[in-house]
Amino acid sequence: MRDFSNDTSQLALNTATLGHNLDGHGAGWPVERVINACAERGIGGIVFWRREVGSRAVEIGARARAAGLRVDGLCRTPFLTGPLALPSRQQIMDDFRSSIDMAADLGAPILTIVTGGVEPGTKGAGPSLDLVTDRVAEVAPYAAERGVSLALEPLNPVYGGNRSCLTTVRDALDICDRIGAPNLGVAVDVYHVWWDTELSMQLRRAGPERLLGYHLCDWLADTRDVLLDRGMMGDGVADLRGLRAAMEGAGYGGPCEVEIFSADNWWKRDPDEVLDVMVERFRTAC
Amino acid sequence: MRDFSNDTSQLALNTATLGHNLDGHGAGWPVERVINACAERGIGGIVFWRREVGSRAVEIGARARAAGLRVDGLCRTPFLTGPLALPSRQQIMDDFRSSIDMAADLGAPILTIVTGGVEPGTKGAGPSLDLVTDRVAEVAPYAAERGVSLALEPLNPVYGGNRSCLTTVRDALDICDRIGAPNLGVAVDVYHVWWDTELSMQLRRAGPERLLGYHLCDWLADTRDVLLDRGMMGDGVADLRGLRAAMEGAGYGGPCEVEIFSADNWWKRDPDEVLDVMVERFRTAC
């Protein structure tokens, strides 16, 4: 297992941790200031959201690299299914391709897929997972052309209805198996999978080529809001050491991306404090 | 698959559906009125909560049977682990035995176990599942003496931190395998497991002897509160027909218990209306 007690090169900031700096939450720092604050602390990578990037993908990617950061990824595709997806298949697929273009322009090697929930008019996860499979299979070659890998991110089953019919690493790998694209894999977020006792086995099944991301936060025992009450590493009940050991035991050697949605706690704090605590916890609690 | 379109003999009311009639929610109907309202509609069974029964277990059980109802179960054991459990091991085990006594006095063949969450001072589900296993193994013989079967109920992973380290039928069966008690099995609640794509396989693994209960409600796509916003059958995204087919395909032939926690909707309605809708949906949507 890698020793991160004095090494933050594999630590990455997902900008959601600062409350989506550009959309009115949090301190409202511009992207440049976030990039510099990461670089000053030796944080190795950064992951942006589309809403922050807008039409500035090439510029922002270059600026991050000039500051010494990797751009480790982009959040995220549109929902591909479910009640929150765009109205038409054509709109969904067009926006899916746009998100790939943005990742390519940014120089982000990984684009995260959040599948969307249960397709209206259907019941259970199965038919929606089939739809997701079809839509990802259709777009994966285009992503490959643009040098972008697609990371299916299973979300906690509490989001199964509206945000993600994909709820386990097992199901994500089943989709990967069905599609068989070399640029398709899985993003593993501790918030979503910490409870899954077969996770280690599924990670070994995935193997290093399909493990495309590892997202850190913590599951608070007394979670008050399933969207916006994530914990800082060490403050919850997830076995963060065990989870990272399982990832690395399966061959993962990539970045550890901190993604904390926390409307009532971390998003209300000074971003400098949040980044300092994040670095400290990465060294001591992960 | 059984045809329930004109048969409510296997329908059971879990009294939570009426807002825990005796604890200040809902209409405040006394137990006797609930029993009569079920009997009048041809509902075959009823499941009580300990708080409603108090010291009247023998009397209430007899009254239900006199009205023509089965008492199909009792909710529930105390939490065996986690932040919401009683302070000491002794208190937990004493209350566990008391809940068995109440089930026996009531004439309820099944007592539901809700395990409790992650034990303070530990991380991940594993150590808490071990604790649950030890505690259930210790008490199972006493339950057998009293003629009570124990049904481990996995809860949705959203409750993993505080209410149930047990989140899948797979893990419940692993505990059953480890303990090997003939009066230990699993209760399957569609709210908690609807998203699990390996459910059918795990139900076949369980077999009829270990499938001790089947709980109905629905998962609303836009669930606003994970404790108290359950849907009526047909109003959500769970594949209720498919789930019952999987249960029965695995040999289940017992009751279907409707358990709907719904503070802002069903609990605010006239209990007579709730029961009427429940019967109709059982016939048409399950």
C-alpha cells in the first residue's frame, strides 16, 4: 500500500469540495485561485465540473498544468436515463458527446459517468441498466478517438430512483463486460460503496485497467442529507484504510480525489481551511 | 406465482402503515379498531410493533385471532450494534430476550431483527456484522425454545451508518450460514432491496426455509426523506411483480406485509382510506 503520510502528489481536489466555487456556493473563488491554492499545498491533481469550465476548457487545462497540477478528470456526463435526464435521446447523446469534447479540450483523461435513475415507464433497475449499456456503447468509440476514458460511477442505492440506476461496482463491471471497450472502466467513490462487503472481490475482478478513479470523503453515521452532508475523511464510519488497501491490492495506482458535498459544514468554511484539513486528513486518515 | 387479484388472505398489515396508531401519529386508533378494520376487509394477517403492544401481548394476540387474523410477526428486536443501541451489552441482550418473549406471548411466529449500525470505535460494516453474528447466535436457542423464528432484515445501505450494518440479503445469508440455527432466516423488504440486481440469485440461495418474510411498499423515484417517505405499492419504481416472482420462485409461500412509513402522505390520511387503497394495490400492483 502506498505511503501518503508525506506525499500529496496523488491527492487530487474535486472542486465540489469547495462548494462548486463558481456557482454561488462557498467562497466564490475563481478557478485560477483554486488552481494556485492546490499548487501551493503540493496537491497533485484537480478535477473540475462542467459548469465551472464552460467555454474555457483549453485555457483552464493549460493553466492547471502550468501551475504544476494534473487535470485528473471531469465531472460529468449528463444523466443517460431516468426522470432527471434531458427530454430526448438525441439531446442526451449530443450532450454526452459535448462532455467528452470538454474533457478532451481540458486534457482530462477521465470523464465520469453518472447514469441517471430508473427510466420513466419502467420498473426496477434492469431495463435502465440496459439503456445505459446501449448509450455508453454507442459513444465509447468517440471518446476513444478523443483520448478520453469513461468511468462508470456506481452511486449509493439511495439514489437508485432518480440519479443512478447503477448502484454497485458489480453492475458497473457487468456493463464493462458487455461493452468491451478498452476506454471504459469504473470510478469507485467511498461514499457510495463503503457498505458493500463484496467490494474487494469486485475490485480484483475489475483489475488495474478498469479501475479509473478513487474518490474520497467519509460516510457520517448520522447523515442528515444524502446529497449534501458528506463527511471529511476520518469523521465517518467508512473503513478508508481498508478501502484503499483493496483498491491498491487490485492494482490501482492512480490519484485519490477528494469530493465532499457539504452544504452546512465544509462549504461554509474558508476554502483555505478546507484545503488544509483535506491535506492533513489525506496524510493521516486515508 | 400466486394470484392475489381476488385473494387478500396473504395480505398482512404492518401497523406502521397507519402511522403507529398508538404513539400519537396518525388517527390514534386503538389496536382493537385496527384489528377489526383489517378483518372487515379480509386482510389475513397483522404485524405489530412493540410500542403498541406493551404489556398486553397475550390479550392482543388472542383478540386478533378471535377476529380471524393471523399475527404474522412482531417488529422488532432492539438495535444490536451501533450508535443507537442501548448503552451496555447486557441491556441489549436483555431487551433482545424481552422482544422474543413478547413475540411468543403475542403468538407471533416471526421476530424481525434490525441489526443497528456501525459500532462506535470501529470502521466499515465488517466488525459490526461480526458482533451481530455473535449476539444473534447467543440468543437464537432461546428464541427456538419460545417458538419464535428470527428474521434478519437487511436495510437500504443509506442506513448503514446508524441503523443497519446489514444491507444485503447476501450478508444476511452469510450470517445465517455462520450461525446455522434452524429458526434463523431473512426478511425481504422491497424498500431496502429493490435496487439489488443479484437479489434473485440470493433468494434462491436462501431457499424456502430461510425466507421468513416479504415486506411491501414502493420506492418513490423522488424520495424526500429516507425514513418517512415510503410509497404505496404502484407509486414508485420498484419492480414489485418481479420481486414477488423472485420470492416465490425461491419457494416463498408466506404473507405479504405492507409496511409504509409516510409522515407527509399516508399517515395524514383517514386510516380507512389507507386500508382500502392498500387492498386495491395489493390486488393490482403487486
